[in-house]
Amino acid sequence: YHQISEGDPAGSVDVVLDATTIGLGILDTGTLDIVEGETAASVLLRFLQERGYEPDYQGSATMNFYLRRINRGDIAYRANVPEHLWELILRDGITTNNNYDRDGIGEFDYTMGSGWMYSINGADYPMKGLSKYQLADGDTLTLRYTLAYGSDIGDGQIGSAFCVTFR
């Protein structure tokens, strides 16, 4: 038995930034060391800042974290939503818009159901915010961009999970 105290090394995690829904594929990946007590929000912020992204968020890494947008010059320059996804979005009645730019990817770009959601180890979308989630050694934190309240990225919780996931 070995007790780990807050702030002690706790292993490492992989982070994946996925913008497949807008035709950009995996934007970035990396492995980060974590410490005991660190939230998934603080790991994500560190990952983004170390790689030159400018996160726009509200709250803090420990309370009410909500990621609004990720900015970096020309990040969305080649964005192109696949036609089959547009068809499904329109079929489902999700409101579309022209609110997007080439230097950022965020909430309400392309559709009113868009924004960033996270999953753990590829499939699990926790029903709590990044500031309430603590990663374990070997976890993979995937930040995925959704255009359809998560239904286009496998969340299965249309509507309600979109807001709950970040807060």
C-alpha cells in the first residue's frame, strides 16, 4: 500500500483533439504527465497552451469549466463539413448558421448544436464536467467537436448531455 498525496506524480495520460465532424480529422495528440488531484480541465488547458492553442472558456479548471472555443491562426482554414453529415443535421432539424471563422472552432459555429465535448478512453462521455473529472494513469482524454449536440460523435444523449458534459 502506497498513499499518494495531492500534487504527487500520478502517471500520464494521452490527449486527442478531434475535429473530424468539420473535415479536419485529428488536429493534435500528445502525452502529458498528471499529478494527484489535477482535474481533466487543468490537463486539457495545459495541453492546449503547450501546443499553441488559445482556449476561450468560462469558469476555472476546478469549478464550472466550460470550453467555448479553441483559437489558433488558420486552425479551421480547410474546414468542410462532410455532405452526409449535413444531410443528417438538416434531417434532424438542427438549426444551421454561418457563424464560423478560420482562426477558431467553438460553440455555435456551423450549427446551434455545436461545441466541444469530451470522452474518456474512446467511448465514455462522463455526465460531469471537466472540472469535476480526475483522470487516471493511462487514460485517454479525447476532445471532440460536435455539430449535433453530441449525436454525431457517438454520445447518444441528444440535447441534455451537451450542456452537462462541460459544466
